[in-house]
Amino acid sequence: MTVPVAPFLASGLLIATGVTLLLERSLVRVLAGVIVLGNGVNLLIVTAGGPAGGPPLLGSVPRAAMADPLPQAMVLTAIVITLGVTAFLLAMVHRSWQLTGTDEVQDDTEDRNVRLRARHVELGAAVRAKRDDYRRLVLRQRAELAHMQAERAERERLEEADLELRIARVHDELGAWTRDLRERGVSEEELHDRLEVAAQRAGDSELDNLRRIEELREEHERRRREQAAREKELRRRLKHRQREARRQMRAALRAERARQALAEDPELEGDE
Amino acid sequence: MCVPVLAPLLAAGLKLAIGGRLRHLQALISLVTLGVSLAVSVALLVAADRGGPLVTELGGWPAPIGICLVADRLSTLVLVASSAVTFCVMVYSVASAYAEQEHDAPMAIFHPAFLVMMAGVADAFLSGDLFNLFVAFELLLSGSYVLLTFGGTESRILAGATYTLMALASSMLFLVALAVAYAATGTLSMAQLAERFPALPPQVALLVELTLLLAFAIKAAIFPVAMWLPDSYPTAPAPATAVFAGLLTKVGVYSIIRLEALLFPGGPVATLLMLVGLATLLIGVLGAVAQTDIKRMLSFTLVSHIGYMVFGVALSTVAGLAGAVFYVVHHMTVQTSLFLVTGLIERRTGTTSVNRLGGLATAAPVVAVLFFVPAMNLAGIPPLSGFLGKLLLVQAGLAAGGPLALTLVAGGLVTSLLTLYAVAKVWGKAFWREPREAVTRGGAVVESEEGTGQEAVVTTAAMPVALVGSTAALVALALAYTVLAGPMSAFAERTAGELLARRPYLAAVLGGTP
């Protein structure tokens, strides 16, 4: 018995084509795949059913020359069944197209769940990283602020000490001068007068000193105010940045949620 | 013997002719048809048990040439179990149609499709011919396509695409295997094939066996080709999902039992079956543990527990096959009742997500009991039938010995434990914790959860007696398996003995001494 190579090859080719089409994502191609695959399998049954022969009707041809009727009956059945299933599939493809505007096979639920979970984890990590960054920033700025305050306090202390030293020196000078005059035997009146004059002069210098102290104090005050303003500004900026970071984080989350809802919404899915 | 096949087909035609009118008559036809099928199945069971396999030659052609229907113990047992389950599901579906005032669609489309599917299931169980088995598969599949995509909503079309294409791929594989088997042996009668396969070169026989096994494994949802199931079943209407879960995968398992016991006894495939059985058990149940939706969780346990039956078949001992047969019957009933209860939960609360459920134990105590009993049964708590089925399989595994069988026994026990964990999680969240939202109130419109693609449903606190009653009947049937455990396991053992002996089947079909 010879093997009918050509029909076997043809059915193999049809089956291979059918399987390839079946693996496509578009349902119309899948439908074509089902039809081609069905034909390939039917051809295989006919070929496998034995050699070609006369019609299997009693009295028409000798019994030995008849073809085997059984595979033909089976193939007829299979063809009818394939026809029915093809009609059903076609209706389903059409319905799918009506509902989603696409004829592509959609991802299944588990795939979607896995993808959503992965995206959730990713987003969570991003938010955490941002929060950590922000925390580090706040800590650094707080440390800078504390350092600056400590520096200023130290400077103020030094300046005050300097001022006190100068005032003490002026008092000492005045005392020394008075003592000196008394020792030189200057009368009390004169002393008084001189003191008066000196006082006037010293008053001038004292005033001068006082003015200088006042100036120093003023400058001091000014510097303190500046410092305070700068500090305030810094705090304001800090708060602003903090708010900004929070806002961004919230917006990112909102956008992500909206995207997820869109992905989950079966009504819109096809349009994506 | 043709009654379980022909009656539903005729009834389906009649109902299509009647159309949407005469609702009471429609309901009556459905129920009477399935009731008659059940009664005939029981009669067949008794006859097959007393007098050996019964054979009907269709069209008057003698057995090896024409197509015949064979009713042996295995066929009739699964037929009785499936008819009983289907009858309850039909009552549920009729009650739900009456309760929801859906006027034409359920009776005019749902019922005919359901009946065609039932005819296919009965034909598959009784078929004595591989090509007729193919036709039976197509019959039940075409019914199930309609049921699964019922209403044509988006989620159902999406699920339908997955389901239909997987079923088609399996059918094409089946056809290829048929072509090769016919070319090699010149027959497709199962009895004749069983006689002729040993004469073939072992490679050819193995090729045919593996192709058929793959085709049946897709139908039975065994591990590497199981993932279509949790994606397609949960979206269908509750009665459809229930009957799919109960029957369709079992048709695949039944075919594998026939394939391994009748056509290729003692082949090298047993080791492969053990491995895929183990993978199915563990991977399925791990999937179940991860789910938050009750229907999806149940779908994964469905896949997982197919592994037990594969294990029993792979042992190919009397004890193993008896365990597998017992488990098939138990699992049909329990899985169906669980899906029906889930339908009740959905009806009551509008959702099946455990994250949104709560407080059902006080809000709907009857539903709670109806969920708790089969859930514990599924997990295998003594003395329920799930425990008995697992016990039979574990005993068979220990008796068979060997590292692989012992690993499977361990895997089976772990699966049982994890199943308990999965159902207890659902129980704790949906039933025992504080009520959530307003789902416990009747009459509320519950929006669908994002991403599930389901429509908003109106919940109702009213539970028609027939709805609860049909579910309760199934739960009670599973409890009856415990009461009748002695006779049932004895029958399962007789079935396994008959399967392994092969002689009675071959003699009944081909003639000769049993």
C-alpha cells in the first residue's frame, strides 16, 4: 500500500496554518484558524480512512473497489459540527465587536490582577522613596537652622561682652581722672567746675559712647530682625515645599488611580 | 436506554417550538424530562449492577459496525449522579426564573441549551464508540457555549471566547486522534479498539493514547491545560456554572477513566498521570487560596480536586479506581451545591467578593448553613463524603506504595488542608465578621465591583422555597453519601473490578463469554 503523501502534506499544512492563526489575538483571525484547522483535520480523516475507491453503493462497483464509507460519514458529521460552531463563533466575534469596538481577545482576569498588583507595588515604592527624600530634606534644613541660631547667639554674646568692657573702661577713665585731680590738690569747687566741664566733655564722649552703644544695639537689633526674617522666610519656604511635595504625591496617586479605573472599566477598555 | 439522551433533545426541540409562551408548560416539560431521565438512569443502574453491562445498538446495525450505547456500572453510576444533580439545578433555575419575573429568555433559550447539554452528557457517559463520544462532546459543548455566553454581556463574551476556543482546540485534537486510531485499527468502536490496540506497534498506540489524553485533559481541566476554567466559569449564570462545575469536567474524567481502564490498561502513562495529578492538586489549591471572589475560589478548588480523581485513575488498582469513582460522584454533588449556594449569596447581597461581604451568618442563616456543610464536605471533614472519598484514595495510595504514590498521598492531604483554609477564609469573612456596607438589606441596588464587568444587581431578602429547597436537596444528597457509604463504596469497588477485568464490557458489546 502506498502512502498518499500529497493529501497528508496538505492536511499538515492546513493544520499548521490553523494553529498559527488560532494563536493570534484578533478573533476574526482565530475564526479563520478554526475553519482552516477544521478542514485540515477533516482531510486527515479522509486520507487516513484508506485509499480512494468507487462509491460505496451495493451493486454499483465491486466490493473490493469501494471506498470505506465510514470516514466519509464521520467527516460529514465533523463538517456539520464545525459549521455550527463557526456560526456561533462568528456571532460571538460580532457581539464582542459590538460591545468593545475591537475583535481582540482581552486579557484575562488573573493577568489583569497580576499587572495591577505589580503597578500598585511600583507606585507604593515611588511614593515611599519621595517621602524619604522629603524627610531627609526637612532634617537637613532643621539642622542648618539650628546651626545658624547657635552661631548668632554666640556672636551676640561676644558683642555684649565687648560693649560692657568698653563702658567699664570709660567709667574707669573717669574715676582715674577725678582721683588724679583730687590728688593734685584741686579745690572741690574747681574740681566740681572741672568735673562739670569734664562731665560736659565726658558727657560728649559719654554721649558719643552711648550713641555708639545705641548704634551697636540698633545694628544688633537690625541684624536680629534680618535674621528672624530670614528664618521666617526659610520656614515659609520649607512649609511651601512640604505642601508642594504632598500635593504632587497626591496628584500622582490620583492620576494612577484614574488610570487603573480606566483600565478596569470594561466600557472604556476597548478604546485604549 | 436511549431515553436519557433522546428525551432532553426532544424536549429541547419542543421548547424551542413553543418559544417564549406558556411558561408553566415550559417549566413542566423541563422538570418532567429530567425527572424521567433520572428514573430511567436509576433503573439502568440497578439493571447494570444485577446483570452486567447493557448494550443498545442504534439504527439496528450490529455492534462493531454500528454505534452502540453501553451502560455498565461506571456509566450508570455517573449518569444517576449527574441526572440527580441536574434535576436539582433545573428546579433551582425554574424557581429563579419565576422569582425574577424574567419572562421569555430563560425558558426559551436557557432551558433548551441546558437540555441539549444534558443530552450530550448522557450520550458521553453511555457512548460505546469513540466517534459518538466526539459527537456527544460537541453536543454538550454547543449547549454549554450558549449557557456560558447567556445574555451576551461583555464579561460573558470574554469568558466565552476563552472557553469556546479551548473546547475547540480539544475537539480538534480529539478528531486527529480519531483519524490516527481509525487509520491504525480500522474501527472506532471502543470494545474493538480495546482488542486491537495491543496488536499495534507500541509507539503508535502511545501516540493515540497521549493525543486522546490531552484532548480529555483539556475537558477535565487537568493542570497544564486547566487555566481556562477559572477564567470562564465564574461569569456564567449561577445554575449554568453549577452544572458546568458538577458535570462537564467529570465527563473529561470519565473519558480518562475509560481510556486508561478499557483502551490502554497498564500503559506507561500512569506515571505521567500521577505527576500531572500532583501538579493539579497543589497548583489548583494554591490558586484557590489566593482568590477573594467566592466563584473564582470555587473554580480553583474544582481544578484542584480533579487531581484526586486523576490520582485514583493513575493507581490503576481496584482500590484506586473505586476511590476515583466515589470521588467523582461526591465531587459532582458538592461542587454543584457550592456554586448554587454562591448563587443564593449573590442574589441576597449582589456580590460574591469576600471583601465586600460580611455578617451573612445572622442576615441569612439558612444560606450560611447551606454553605457551611458542603464547604466542610469539600475540605474533607469527617464524617462527610469528601472525607470518605479522600480516605479511600489515601488507603489505595498507601496500599500501592512506591515513592510517587506516597508523595501523592502527602500532596492530597496538604491539598485537603489548604482547601479547608480557603473555605474557612471565605466563611470567616463572608459569614462571621461584622456586616459590611448595606449589603445585608434587601432591595438595595448593588453596583458591580470595578473590573469584574458584572452588572449592577438588585438584592432581595426573599428566598423562594424552591430555590433554597433545591440547594438543600443537593446538600442533603451529599450527606446521604455518608449514610450510604457502605453500599456506595462496595458498588464503587464492584465498578472498579468490572473496569479492570474489561471482559464483561467486551463480551457485552462483541459477544462471547464474559
